[in-house]
Amino acid sequence: MKARVTVVLAHITDIHLGHRFAQKFGVDIQRNFITVLEDIKRRGITEVVCTGDIAEDEMASWFFDTIKEYGFLTHIVLGNHDNPVIMELSNEQGIANHYYRIPCDQAVLLFCDTRQAYMDEEQLSWLTEEISSSDLPILLFLHHPVLDYDNSFMDQKYALKNRDAVKSALCATNKEIHLFCGHYHATDERSFANIHQYITPSIFYQIKKYSEKLERDEKPFGYRIIQMERTIQTEVINFF
């Protein structure tokens, strides 16, 4: 009998390299990013998933060059702040619709494109077919949350436009789905039916859950470790 191998991923999100708010908030985004990469390396993790809002156009090449220096195997999905034309996307994944599956013995790893704050019918059909056709654990990576975050500021202003349709489609598969996302600049874990959603904190800054306008929350930046063996376990690593 073949021994099961534990697979460990680092989930990073919402780096926003080159963002105009960096000076306003007094955040050294590049230093935050390097701090996270150094911690990932120190823990012996070699595979990284980035769920979007990576960089302004002029900083995209720095992101990819830096990741390559560390030698991580990296999978990305795009966020609403990302320009697909200047991102280093492989040809088979495509630019117009950047969604894909990565082979893995322990789980099904699915990566979705919600950079337009919407998941079209073609992509949603592909997603549900991939989920329904496998008996392995499902790990789904995308930029936007699908489950409501307690009617937060981000839910009200910047939610996935058709998240109810996406949620209904995922529930209809009757498969346990572990959904990893960012976008809300917060840390959260919650479940609805067969969907288990994990929002990972931004490497840039966090956003107050409730406010009249977008406001910075002084909570720490960080990333999430995902461990796959017989079960899916996660841990958020924070930096103060």
C-alpha cells in the first residue's frame, strides 16, 4: 500500500505591491512580503498559492522575480486589482479566463477567476463538473469570498456579484469543499452546508469589518498554512 504523503501549501493574498495607500498607512509592503516568504522558507514549505490583488503594473515583475528567487512552486489566481496582460500566466491557463486545475494525489486543487467580481456560467459549469467528478477532498482557491461575512462593509460594497448563485451551485454538488480566498483583508473561518470558507489576511493591511467607509484595521498581516493528509488542517501565521 502506497504511503500517504502530507502536502503543505502556503496561502498568501492581497499583497498590493505599489499601491498608493502604502505611504498613507505607513506600510512597507515589500518588507511585509519578504517577511512572509522568509517564514515560509524557514518552515520548509515549497508550494505557494496566491489568490490575487498581487501588484500594480509597475511592481508585477518584482513580485515574480522575488518568488523565483525563493524557488517556490507558485500557483496564482487574479484579483480585481490585477492586470492579466502583465501577469506571468502560463499559456494553457489563458488570459481571458484564468481558471484551471492542478494535479495532486491527495486532493483536487481548483483555481478560479473572479477578477471581474463575477463567475460566469461557463466557469461555474466547469467548476461544478470538476468537483462532482472526483472523490478526493476539494480545495478551491479564488479571490472573492462566497459566503457572507456577517454583512460586513466589504460584503455591502465589494462582494462577488453572483455569490448566491455560486454558493447554490457548490452546495448542489454535495461534496465537502474547502474554499480559500482573500479580498476582504480579514481573517475568518465559517461553514455553510458542505462549504468551508477560509479568508486569509492581507499581506498589506486589514480592513475594519464594520464602518461607513473603508477604514484600516490595526490587526496584523499574515498568511495561512494548509496541510493536506487525511484531513484538511489550516493555521494562520500573523506578524505584528
